Amino acid sequence: MVVTKDTVIGEILDADNSTAPFFMQMGMHCLGCPASRGESLADACAVHGVDVEEMIEVLNQHLAKQQ
């Protein structure tokens, strides 16, 4: 999986639940909430004041290591 700004949070978590801590670190503590799982990465980052490009890089590096 390659994460983009348009990737939905739920898709990322379903692909690899070891990504959850990255969302928790950005202040997204409501990962089980249907609303948060349906947000795009860009929307979640905007709400939580996180640079989406940095988050994309972190998540893609993490997912690449899991392969």
C-alpha cells in the first residue's frame, strides 16, 4: 500500500494496524470512531495541525519496512 493525502484513515489501519500509534501521536485518539475512519489523511492532518506531507512520508516508510 502507498499512502497519499487522499487515502482514507480506515484503509490505512485495515492494511496495517501497526500504523495506529502514528495517528495517536498526532492527537487522533478517536480511531475507532466511524467519522475518523472515514476521513482522508489530508483532512485528519488539517484538523490536528500536522503536516500531511510529513505524515505521508512517515507512514509510507513504516509500511515499506513491514513488507
